[in-house]
Amino acid sequence: MKIIDVAEHYSENGGGVKTYINEKLKNAARLGHEMIIIAPGNENKVEEKHGGRVIWQKNPPLMVDKRYGVFRNAKAIYEVLDKEQPDIVEGSSIWAGGRMVKRWKGDALKLFIFHQDAIAAYAHTFLDRYISRNKIDRLLFPMWHYIRSISRGYDHTIVSGEWLAKRLQKFEVKDPLAVPFGIDKSLFSKEKRSKDVRKNLLELCNQDKDAALLLIASRFHPEKRLRTLFEAANEVNKEQPVGLMVFGEGILSRKDRKYASDSEHIHLAGFTQNREELAIAYASADLMIHGSAAETFGLGVAEAICSGLPVVAPSVGGAADLVGDKFGILYEPGKVKECAVAIKESLQRIKWNSSGNQSPLPINSVEDHFDKLFELYEEKLRQKENVNPINRLVEHNFPLRLVPSLQKRSQVLSR
């Protein structure tokens, strides 16, 4: 298959979406598929990457986070799609990129990739301290109408978990199909635990080796609710010594960044592209703490679980679906005191890393995920071809000279 992903959220300095798409490029090549990414960038260029291609198109940056771009030129996208004639085109955004793919008139199978729950990421994050999340969803019916209208320009919607498929079904988003994501299990393992690394990380947090080491790995964005985690760690420090190591970069209000910098036992380590370094940090910590209730999957949480690291996470969203009651403790999103209690309770349990959590991991490998994903694509592509009335006419020896005119009429009617 030739697959083109119009990926508005892809950025070299991005988080989970970047990781996921890079793995998609690698695994498409492994399975013999041609994978092309169209992404907004600072300049027009084509990059050979991980066995596929990334076509960067010059577009303006996202005003609230300049690491990302925003599609503004639909014509440039259509020129690539018309030239490449993919079997499958993916729209990986509910914003401009998703709308542009919806309007493209090509014959490819169209798949709406639901990477971000914008209502949870923004409305829930800012308003759920005042009113319930269910009420927020009801109040934002125009936004759900918008998402539904985009999804109806596609053949199917691809999501990362059954829980998310059920959420979208409730709002009548078109045909959500769940294919749970996966991670590199060869990279993330509790076997990488290092006492020396643990000691060094605690020293950066101004704590000695007897303190507990907490870890955050997160893009800095309001939906990640990092201030909740910072304050919860400081609450715990009033009763027992902990150090909080924070990996990540992005938007963080000056006030919140200053709060973290002024906290004696919080260390902002910045963004790291060294996945091995991160894997060792995961395995060497005592507990991951997580703030986002808007994850569609939670790659960082999955990596932590595979590293033998228990997780304190909000009770809503993809992170909660992964953690459940077997791999950590859940708390009400945004509640500092509940988060602090969950941290203390987790630290009172037996050493997870030394004893090992024996529960079966609810996480695919990257290879398993993409094997299932591309098998689904092939199945849906066959179904689309089988229901195509033109194909049926050809199979029944309809005069081939009349097929082109029928195809044109079919395209006009479909518009």
C-alpha cells in the first residue's frame, strides 16, 4: 500500500505524535508499504526518513507553541496527493489538516486519525474544577458537531483504545475503530535500573540516596496539569523526602516555571532526544507522576509501566485506562491533595522495581500495533474496492470504454 499521512501535529521537537509517526515510518518500511508524511514546517523540503519520506511544507507556526505548524495551503497538499495517488490518506488532525483531507476529491480510502481529544485537552482542563466533565461535553455540543462533520468526510476513524472508541460513539463520530498503540519494549525495561543514575538524579533534586525519586516525562502544556504535580510533590516533601525529576519542554507559564525553579527539590531537566537516557531514568526512578486527563493513549505512561515503574495518574483518559488498579494509583484530575495522598500511598507499598509487578502488561509492542493497524487498512481497502460499483461493472464485462465517463459521474455525485 501507499499511505500518506497529512500530519499537522508532527514536529521534530514534538512529543507522543512525533514518536508515533516515526515508528509508523519504520514499520511501514518493515512491512513493505510506502509511507509518506506531509507536515507543516519552516521551509519546503523533502526528507528521507526511517524508510519513508517526510514532505515538509512551509506554513506558519502555531501561535501558542511555535514548535508546531498550522496548515494554511490546501492546494499544496492536494498537489502532493494528486501526484502520489495514495491507496490510503490519513487526516491526523481535527483542525485545518483534517478539513483539507476531508475535502480532497481523490479515490483513496480516507482514515481520520484521532490523535487529540481537544475538548478534554482544553475545556476539561480549564473548567472541570467548576462543573462536571459530562456537563462540559453537553455544553460543547457545537464542537462535537464540528468533529462529527469532519469524521463524516472519512471512511473510518482510528483511535488508540476501546474506551476512546466508546467515548466517540457516544457523540456519533463516524465508525471509530480501536487499534491500541504500542511501544518499544526492547528499549523500556526494568532491567535498566541503575543505582548510580538514581543517585545522580536525586542529587540534581538536592536529595540524598535515601529519598524517593519521582519522575515526570511530559510535553509542557496546560492539559498536562504540571502545576498540580509540582504542588503535590512539595506536599509530600513536608512529610518525607522526595526528589522530582522533570523531563520535557514546551509551553509552561512563567509563573509555573518559576514555581518549579524555586522549589528546592524539583529539577527541570529539559527535553531529551536520547531515548536510552530516558529509558534508564524510568527504570531508576521509584514512581512516575502524571497530570493529564486528556491523553488518547499515554505513550509516556506505557513506557513507564514497561520499565517496571508504578504510576500515579488521573482517573480519566488514556493514562487511567493503562494504569487501572494494577499498575499504580489514580486520583481525581487537578486535585493536589488527592495526588499527594496517592504519591504517599504508592511510596508506602513494596518496592515495585525490585519485586516486579507480575500483572500481564496491557501494552502492545510497536511491531504488534503496526501489524494490526496495517492489516486493518488492507481489510478496509479491500472492502472499499469490493463495494465500488465501477469495479463490479468491470468484473461483469461491462464495456471498458464506458468506465471513465461513469467514474467522472460517480465523483460528481459523491461531491
